[in-house]
Amino acid sequence: MFDPREPYNDLPPVSSIYLELTPELDHLREEARVSIELLNYALKSLPNSEILLDTLALQEAKVSSNIENIRTTNDDLLRAVAFKDFDAETKAISDYKDALLAGFELLREKGQFGIEDLEAINAPVNTQGRGVRSNLSNFNTLTRIKRSNGSEDEIIYTPPHGKELLMFQLADMLEYIYDDEQYNEHPLIKIALAHCQFENIHPFNDGNGRTGRILNILFLCQKGYISQPILYASSYIIRNKNEYYEILRTSKEKEDYTEAVAYILRSFKETADRTRYIIEQIVKLTTEYTMTEQNDPAPPKTGRKKYFTDDMSGNRKALCDCIRLIMKKPFVRNCDLVDAGYTNRQTAAVYLDQLADKGVLHKEKVGKENIYKNVKLLEMFDED
């Protein structure tokens, strides 16, 4: 009998969890697969995937941290990143992005994760010490999940207790994900079920929710569904947060994860559709801005670079290339264009002021320096 106040040391290994593969679940799985693959195809239309890796990864970090009650505004977050000036909230969100990209680098290097890699991914978002938790044998040190219930907190779950058991459960989860011969369920089903199991294991003292959502993305990359870690489902979860936690809780009680897997698959599908829309809008805006600049008179020739040698004038092409750079960044400064080798500081100011005049950017004075906010790009993510 499941008791939320007692350590769930009888948590079944993920390889033995019951799941009813209903026709409805099969249909949902196929819809999610199609949406993710269409997203991956759309990604190829971007001039540079860093547009999403830089900005959308931060949006995922912000929303994922919001689930953990770490909140800030887009402006505060993106300005903090641009100027490397963080407060506690923006630093926590930036750390999430670091954890995501560090995990992706580990995946590219190794192809698969071991438990030590899960610890490395968790480390940037864990304020309570690195590594799988090692509660003392004294049950006063139990890890508990609580929710506010009026004047006092209600214990809704006590995850497994004891490092040896946690290590066994994590190893079983990774084997289930990677051994497609022994466990031949559809990869999306396996990823969804592994997410539920990771949250049940709750292996770290801090950052379990954020780490579990990062692993969803990385497992999708490892299985070949997306080439870059750009499917961020936290916005779906926060819109349906109560349902998410209730489903995870009742799945343990009923020992049936069909509804939980369906929830994760829906989050994949809706997020993939939304991200594909953002990509299409970025491509549309980039094309619109560059075509406009090709038809406009060339800007002053100050700082012309010799390597812009196609049919259009050097400066006009420089301006088009600057637009492509700008579409990767929520905030731009003169030095960003100079560091990229597009122009000198004086000409950079000319280009950026022209784009501000056209409404592409919004110019602001910060201290002694001008910064240019990419208002159109930010509008897309604020809407999301």
C-alpha cells in the first residue's frame, strides 16, 4: 500500500512498471513523433541554430525555474545575460541553461549517459551539494515532497531512501532507455516513462524537476528525434502544473502510468508545434529585414570590410549579415558586431541606429553605453 509519508522503497523498477498501450496512446505517440520531426526539419531553415539555442534555452530555463518558484522578467534575465550581471534569480536561471548545454556536450562526446553524467547535469542547478543524495540511516533525514495546505505543509510523497537503492533505480532507468533490444517499446514512450521514474526516484537534494526536464530534451536528441536541444516543454507544464503533479501522484497510487505518459506526450507535441511556429517567424523576419535592406540605399562606407564581395555593395551585405547576427540576440551592443568581425565600432553604431529607426530594434541608454533590444524577437518568446 502506497503511503506518501513513508519512503517509497518499493518503487518498481521502470522496466517493470505497468503501462496500458491503448489505441489512444498510440495515436498520441504518433502525433508527437510527427510534430517533433517537423520541428527538426524546420530547424534546418534557420541560418544558425544558435538563434534558438541561445534565446529559447534561456526561455526554457526561465519557465522551468518558474515551476520551482524562481521568477524574473524576460528583460531582467536577458539584460543580465548580456552584461554578465546576475542577481540570485537570474543566476539560477542562467545556471539551468548551463546545465542543459553541458548535458548536450556530454551527449555529443559520449553518446550515452552514466550516473556520473546525471550528477554533472544536475550540479549547476543543485544548491545543496553535488551527487546522488546520501541520507543518513536515521529516518529523521528523509527527503520529502510537500505542498502547502492552509496553515501547514502536507507531505504528498517520500521518495526512496538509501543511496544504494537510488543508484540501482537510476541504473535501471538508464538501461531501460538505452537497451532497445531488451526493452523494445517506442522510444517516445520510453522517454516519457523514464521522466516519470526519474521524478519518482528524486535522486538529488535539489534540482530534480529541472534535471528531469533537461533529460527529456537530451534523450530526444540521443534517440535522433531532434538534432539540437530545442524542445522545451516547461511552458506546457507550467500551464498545466496542477495536473502534472496530480498525475505523478495518482500514477504511483494506482501503479498505472498510462495517464502520465499521455501527459508527457502531449507536452512534446504542443511544444514542438509552438517551437516550429517560432522558427517560421524568425525565418520570416530575417528574410523580411534582409530583403528590405537590399532594396534600401547602402549605408555610409565607413568601416567597409574587404571580405564582403558578392553582387551587392560591401556595406549593404555587411548590414544584412549584421541582421542575421542580431536575430540571434535579444540585446545587442556595438561590440557584438565588432567582435563578430562585421565592422568597426563607428559603423556598428550606424547600422544599429538604422535598424532602430526602422523599428527592428529599440535603443536604450545603459550607463555610458547604448544597447539595442530586439523587440520583435522578444515578442515571440513573451507570447510563448
